[in-house]
Amino acid sequence: MKSNHIRIAVLLGSISVIGIIAFQLYWVNKSFDLAEQQFNQTIEIALYNVAEKMASFNGHQLPNENPVRQISSNYFIVDINDIIDASILDHYLKTEFEYRNIRIDYEYAIYDCETDEMVFGSYFDPSDDTNNQVERTFQKYDEFTYYFGIIFPSKTLYIIKTMNVWIISTFVLITALVFFAYAIFVILRQKRLSEVQRDFINNMTHEFKTPVSTIAISADVLNQPEIIHDPSRLQNYAGIIAEQNKRIEHQIEKVLQLARIDKKQFEIKPNRVNVHEMIHKVATSFEPNVFEKGGDIQLELQNENPVIMADPDHFINALYNLVDNAIKYCKSHPKVTIRTHTHQGKLHISVSDNGIGIEKKYQHKIFDKFYRVPTGNVHDVKGFGIGLNYVKSIVRNHHWDIRVKSKPAEGSTFILIIPLASQKHEN
């Protein structure tokens, strides 16, 4: 799928999701308002019936107007217009709410005109047999003389519990949105992998094409009959074939390293390793290439010869990759410095260069497989984008640490932090 198609699909999907969420929120809010309205109406009817029963019990008539007033969302006032017996009121409230299947906790208080206070009556929770009393502040209502107030503290939660269909639909919607987000993540991830693998194949093709072409040209020259009479020329082209063959072997080894990492066939065989000896081997192998470019490799090694526990092959390969990168990313006259020093029982090995450097925004990606820092032209610097990923895998499997310090146009420094081998480790 093309990038534009993916962007359009993500955009349309996101708009659809936002629309669905907005639609769902609108109808949930509408449903809640309707449920709250029905609850209030049911409560008003129940309280009106309680007021009628209290008036009948007292032998008086209710006021002509509706005795029930809603003061706030969960607070109602009921005008009895006569002295209120708390025990009778409690009985009528329970029976009326039970008859209408209103199973919600509530508290009520009766207005005492002598003290001009709301006297706490009782707290009732149908789901709690203990009915622990919790005193609240009841607002007085100056227009009535004989009345009681009733509060429903868990009204909102009670209404939400009655909205089962909307709760289920919201859960289904959330599940669908999570699946959609995951699908988008997978699509974008696959797109990125496709792009880096495409770049890898392009780079690999370019890397192999050059030595193969060189070998083909050299082979054609060697096939010429008169070449046998020119030993120096014969030796020169034979050397070119051998050099290009080594180059191909080196690239193949990198691809095999990648395959071993992917298949988790990373077997570490720790042994005591003389670090400075390994560093000297790596530096010596790169000296001809560096000198040819007008640069040099400097070693600033501590006086003591540190020893670590590491797989010798993987360790030297890690050093080789770091030095190889340091040389490749120098435009001219590469100056590579390898330093060692010990700090708090750990050996720090740093490989520094005077190369193009790495911008801050790219530094957290450079250890990703196939990733190469954009340079404008993908073939300016040869490579597959797997060297640092291989180094990171070695570091991770040895339980070491690696850090990078870099600034554009000022060069880069990669630091390996490795615990020193203790005396108890045997050869």
C-alpha cells in the first residue's frame, strides 16, 4: 500500500472514530438525562404518596399545591403541614420505596420549628443491614413549617447502574477503538519495516554490485591470452579479485550476523579477555585503510591491562564495527581515538571520531535494525544499517551498557561500559 493511501486511511479512520465517540457521548448523556428525569418523577410520586399517607394518619389535608419540592439534584423537601412522627415517616418511606422498587440509600431529616433546625431522622441503605448513621447538613426551607427533607447521596451511581445497555455498548465501543488503534499501529509498523527492508535490499544490492562488477572486469582481463606475458599486471588483477572477494565475504558475514540475531542464535561463551590486546588487533587491521585516507588511529590506553569476561569473537566484532563506523562516517582524514579507563569497578572503552556526527533526534534510533541516519544520498556511506544493531545485541547479551555522545560536524563517541573480571573467574 502506498504511503498516501495509508495516510488517507488513517485520517478517514480517525475522523470516523472521533465521530463515533462524539455520537456515543451525546447519546449516553441524553440517556443519563432521561434516566435522571424518570428517577426524579418516580421519587416525587413516591414522596407525594408518603405525604398523603402522613396527612391521612394525622387526620389533616395536604396543601392544595404540590407538597414535594426538589431543592437540588439529590435533595427533596416534602411539606406535611402537620407535626411529623419520625417512626411513622420512616415506615411509610420504606414501604413506598419498596413498593416502587426504588432500592437506593437515602437519609432524611425533620424540621423542628421550636429549635429552627433540621433534626436528623435516619439513614437507610437497602444493601447494608447495619445502616450506619452518617450525619449530613440539610438545607432549611423557609416557606414551609412542618416538613422533612430527604437526600439521595448515591443518586448518580444508582442511575448509571440502571443504564446497562449503554454501559455494554460503551464497553464494546472501547474494545473496537482499542482494536482499531492496534490495527493502525501494526499497519504503520509494517509500513516502516517495509521501508527499512527495502532500503536494506537496495543497499545490499549496491554493496554487492560494485565488487562483483570489479571481479567480472578483472576476470575478463585475466582471460586475455597476452596477460600471461605481463606478470605484474596479472598479479595486480589477481590481487584485485582477492581484495573484492574479501569485501564480499565481509558483507556476507554481516548478513549472517543479522540472521543469527533474528533467530536468537546468539550463543555467548564468556572467557577472560585481554582488552588491550584485542584493541591493538583491531587498530592494526584498520591502519592501512586509515592511512590511505590520510588519517590515523590513536590509542590512549590506561597503564593497567584490564581483563573482562566476554566472548572473544563477539567482543572483537563489536570493536571492529565501532571502528569501521568511525572511519566510514568521516568525510576525509579520519582521526579515530580508542581510549580505556576504569571507573568504579567498570571498564570504559570509548571509540571517538571526527566525523559528520549524529543529530540528537536520531541518536535513540541508531541501534535499530536497518536504520541509517539520513545523509541525503543513501549510498554516500556504504553499509546495511546492521552494524550498530549487532553491537547492541552483543552488549545486551553480555549485560553491558553502551552510550553515545555526538554533535553534528563535531564527531561521535561510542562508549562501552563493561564490568572488570574478578579474580575468582577462571580461564
